[in-house]
Amino acid sequence: MKSILVEVCAGTHCTMMGAMNILDAIHSLEEFQADISGVCDIRVVAIPCMNLCRDTAQGPFVRVDGRLIPQAESESVMAAIMSRCQQTAGKE
Ligand code: FES
């Protein structure tokens, strides 16, 4: 099963911009987890500041399998995860 890495920046700027809400949303959406279980294994980690916030106020930043999502919201992160899951599932 393909593993998808979701990295949520937990630095000060991104936390103030709502990164923890995104983390909570990913963890608590069991319906979402049920949809993708058996197809993709989602690994969610909080990471330190990526230094992207220094020149821009576009946080919170999230990466889904290396693809950066600026101004991330729960919905956009979920959509990116689902899209990535479908892409990788199609390749196996
Ligand atoms: S706090 Fe997230 S990039 Fe700096």
C-alpha cells in the first residue's frame, strides 16, 4: 500500500495561522480515513518551521508528498491527500 506523507508546519507563524486546526481535522475525520483506508496509508507529522514564513505571510504551510500547499486549509489539504491517493493508487 502506498504511503502518503503529510507534513504540517508547527512553527510559530503557521500555528498562529491555524496549522493545529488542520492537524486536528485530519486526525478527526474518520469518514475521510475510512474512504482511503485500504488504498493509501496516510502518515501525518508536525514539522518545525520550514523558513517559508520569513518572506511571506502565506501560512500555514503543509506539504503532501513533497507538494507545498501555502495558505492551507483543512479542505484544501484533504483534497490534495485524496488526489495524491488516487494518483498513486492508479500506478499500482
Ligand atoms: S512557521 Fe511555518 S514556515 Fe515558518
